[in-house]
Amino acid sequence: MTTPFSPPLYMQRYQFVIDYVKTYRPKKVIDFGCAECFLLKKLKFHRNGIQLLVGVDLNSVVLLKRMHTLAPLISDYLQPSDGPLTIELYQGSVTEREPCTRGFDLVTCVELIEHLELVEVARFSEVVFGFMAPGAVIVSTPNAEFNPLLPGLRGFRNHDHKFEWTRAEFQTWAHKVCKDYGYTVQFTGVGEAVGHWREVGFCTQIAVFQRNFHDSMSNAERLEPSVYRLMYKVVYPSLSDNNIYQRTLVNEVLYEAQHLRQEWLSRMNMDSNNNAHFCAPPLMDIFQHGVEGGTRDWQPVYQQGGTICVPLARVWSSPRVRALCGSVQRLGEELLVDSRVRMSADGTVLNLPAADDDDEEEVKEEEEDVKAVSGIANSVEEDWDRELGCYGDV
């Protein structure tokens, strides 16, 4: 069935969840009925503070087929995120009590409930709102009152739908959930009709439930799955891992130091003696690299023998280095323990070879490749239509 909406309705539903995550920044999110993992992939891309992202579906074949789309990209390793992210996929049912699903900040059930038998809906409510008791739940489902406006539709919107509720039926169920399990609810939707047809409501109706009270369950230690079957798990590289943080910091420091070294060499007319050479900085350099205290703290790059000396304060003035390491003192401490970095005895200067050799050129090329890929990672934009193809179920 062709959808009359632009963007297509499934995109609008996913965007609704993404916008919610951007606003409320839940750390633990679980998506029931994740199927082809489209929503999980979008949430992984946007992140917005999510630390644990879980998908659950009955269809293990689809999970096995799509799970690798959630794997880290090369750019995730070259430019690790600040916070941790773990993604897990499980085969299981939303009507089963699984201890490892407790303590989540957000549960999403996008176009799921209508695939349950009506007798299973009460069990769904008890498991999600009673047993799991998350901080928030987003439930979307078709609005049956909108169906006459959909071209060519006969019966339900999908052959697997067991029911489709009117707004009154959906709201009656939601209010009972709130009464039974201690939640409040707000109703909205996506896919609005035009003109006088607006009175039938949204094509997809959405209920956003918020728990009335908070406890420390979300901080409790997670249990191993005892009912669901774990199909896939991946831990993304992040700066919260000390090894990754150290490697990333040193890479950034070496890149900035090599940049300053090359900049200095290009401005210097090297002569043949071993005396120290100093280069008066261009005015723009003072503004770009002057750090705490203003231009009086500017320190020049200089040569001493066969070594180019780059003051640590100059390297720390790089925005990326400063974001990774909050002070020059801490930066020096981090670098002293790394064998890839050569420093002066007092730990205030980075020592780089003055002459380019094959090894140095290789290092430079590798660093340029890292920056190029990192730049690509920073400029990535989503292409919904390309990624999701013709998936257009309303």
C-alpha cells in the first residue's frame, strides 16, 4: 500500500522516538519488536547519552540477518565517542518476564501491540508496566478511524494485525494501565490529515507514558538473561575505556605536534649549524595558539640540534586536545607514561626529529588518514530513503 505521507509514516514514527531521546536523554533504551533494527540503527547514530541499547524480537532469522548493521564503523574506532555504548539483540517475547529487561529508562513499542492477540494485551501491560517498570514507555499503534482515508485499504493495514483501535479504545487501555501501574500518559501521533478530515486524528496514534515515581532500579546490577536468547552483543569503543582514551589522546597530541613542526619548518630557512633557531611567530599564530593568560604565554617552536622542540602548551592549545585533557599538567602526566612520545626532562616540551625520513613520512600519512576519516565521521548525514529502501508500511 502506498503511503500518502511525506516523509513516510515509518520515518515520522522513528523521528518521534529520536526527538524524545534528544530531549530526555535516557541512558538505557529497549525496543520491542525491533525486527530489522531500523530504529536501533537510528538511535545508535544519534546516541544522545544512550549507554545501553537493546532490541528484542521473536524472529531470530531477521535478527541474525540484520545484527551486523549495528556493528561499529571504522570511524567509531578512529574517533571514539566520549561515553560508552553497548548494543544487545535478543530473541524473545514482550509477554515474557525477563529479569535482564528491568531497570530501563525507556521502552519503545513501535507498531507492536496490534500484532498481539487481544487476550495477550493484558499480559503485555503487566510485563512492561508492572514487571519491567521503566521510567518511560512509548507505544504507537494504527488509528482505526483514519483507515477510510488510506487509498486502496481493505480491512486492517497489515495481514498480521489482530486488531486496530480507535482513539477511544486506545485511550481507555492507556488510562487503565496508568491506574494499575502508576503512570501518567500523554497522547499524540504522526501523520495528520488535511482540511476537515483532521477530526479523525493522526494516522498513527502514540501514547507516551511516564512513571509517577523514581527509584534506584536503573542503577542496579544487570542480571544475565534467563528467558531471552542473546543473539548479538557489541561494545563500542569509547573514551571511558582508559586504553582507548590514552591512544586517542596520544594520537591527537602527535598530530598537533607534527602539524606545528611542519609549519615551523616551512617558515624556516634551515642552515647547516647546530645552534638553536627561533622563529618569530606571525601575528595570526599568536591569536590562534596563545593560551591561558593571553599572548604573553605564547611559546615558540624551536630547533635544537637535530630536534624540533614543540612546547607542550602549544599542543594543549588545540581544541581537540583540550577537550580530551583539561590542563597542561594532566596532559604532561598522561604523555610521560607513553613510549611513543619523546619529551624533555622537565616534561614541558615534545621532541620531534628535524629531518624527515621514510618512517616519519609513513607516520604523517597515517595521521592524515586518521584525520580524513575523522572528518568524514563528523560530516556523516543520514539518508533515510537509501538506508531503509522502499519499506513503506503505514
